[in-house]
Amino acid sequence: MIILSCPVALLSRSNSEVIYAYRNYQGISPIKMILVGEIKSKIKSAEIFDKDSPFQDYDTRLDQVMVRVVNREGLKPGQKLYVIDKNAHHEKFRNGLIVGEIIVDSILTNPFYGLALTGKGILLRVREGQFVARTLETENLEKALQIKRRGDALKSRGQNAEAISEYLKAISADVDLADAHAALAELYAKEAAETGEYPIRAISHYRKAFKHRQNFDTNLDRYRFFVNYLAALRQARKIVENRYRNNENPLTEITDAVTVAEECMKISKHPDCKVEAALAYFDLMQFHSGRQSANHRTSYDNYRNKTGLLLKE
């Protein structure tokens, strides 16, 4: 049904339509891409400034586009897609020029266009009717998700070793799959808690998942990941807190916890996020309390105030 509702330019195209895109008109090395769909609308996204913001008199809003999707494979929220300036009637020549990049916000069913996606970006040179494409790096996404689901099934049955193997296979298929990194890190953190060792493997995969946190399907999945990551960082701090007490800089586990907790509080005001943030602020307060410089005293007062405000809430 979706293909039949597409314009004539897209009607004759298969789901694996290939486009050779150039970064600029002088380039000689095209990037092989897969056609995703066509831009149907372009508007400015809403933006709210604080009263003291220096950008109040400037239009810094991102452009928001609606794309009619003709090839659903390899798409996920948080993914980068490319806008291609290509004449729709040129069937013989498949080359086009990259004129913009968008980040996928959501994939949905639109009553007018059928399967569609929304995305944002700085799209000054983009207009309605231009094509959107993805790189070949996303070809294995569907395969990676299927493998990850097998790992989830094994984990639910208590077969953790087999689940770890499946999660590693999923990551091999798509190294940016945040869900697989988070699930694997959760199992590694559980093993480390049982043995009392530093959760180095868990922290490593949690960091990779955090790097690609926009790839989680929902805010609920992202929230659960944040909470598990914060618990692993707290576990790590307990192990290393005495070993590096005399360091000139705070532990990476503490600074990472502050960053993750602040991201967590952006999507949820649940006490889990606030408690973890308060613990991280308290650890930073303790770090600065034993040092005499003015900067350390200022940082101590700052984190003490932040800890107190969170605990009052």
C-alpha cells in the first residue's frame, strides 16, 4: 500500500534503490547509499529561551522535516540520514549531491503519507521533494535487533552465558546498537557484583551505549539504561574510592555519574535519578572538601548546595 501511494518518481523504485552521493560538486569519491524516502514537509521546530538567554533575538531553531518512507529497513531513532539533491526523473544517472543531514526523531504512520519519519537538522538548502538516504552501515540493523531479542529470551530463562554470546553477535552486526551494549553491560555488572571485582567490562559497554543513547526506541528504555548505568558507576566508586583518594582530579566514575544523572533528570523526575545525582554531587563535595585552594572551596560550596537541593526534593 505504501509503494502504491508514492509519487511516480518513487513508484518504479525498488526497496533497495542505490544512490551515489557526493559531499560536494568537485568530489570524485561518491558514498554508496540506500534510498529511504522523500521529504514531504519542512517547518521550523519550536524553541523556548530563558529570559536571560543571549539568543533571544536570533533565529536558532532547527528545521523539522516529514519524510515519506519507502524503505523501512535500517531505520531507528537517533540515526543520521542524508538529504540528496537529485533529479527525480533521471533514471539512468544515480548520482546526487548531499545538501543536508537530519537526525531521526520518530518513525510513525501518517494518515496522509503512510509510513513516515520526522527528523531535525540545519537544512537551509533543503526543500520539499528532495530524497533522503542512509549509508550502508545500517544494513545489518534488522539482523542485529533479531539477535538481540534472542539474547533477551535467553536472559529471561537465566541462561546468561548464552545471552552474553548473543549480545556480542548483535554488537558485531551493528556496533552502534545501544540496546545490545546496555543489555550486555547489565549482565557484566551482575557478574562483577557477585565476584566483588571492578566492573570494567560493564562500564565499557555502558559508555558505548551512552554515546549512542539517542538510538534507544523510547524514553522508558533510555531511563532504565540511565538507572542501571548509575548503579554500575556507584558500584565502581565503592571499589576505587580509597585507592585514588590523593588524586588531583576527581574519579572518572564520579564525573560520569554526574553527567548521566543530569541526562536522566531531563527525561524523568523519578527519585532514582535524583538520589543517584545527589550521591555523585556528594562524592564530588567530599573530593573538594580536603583541598585548600579557592577553586576547590568554590566547587565544594557548589556541590554542597546541589546535594542539599536534591535531597530536599
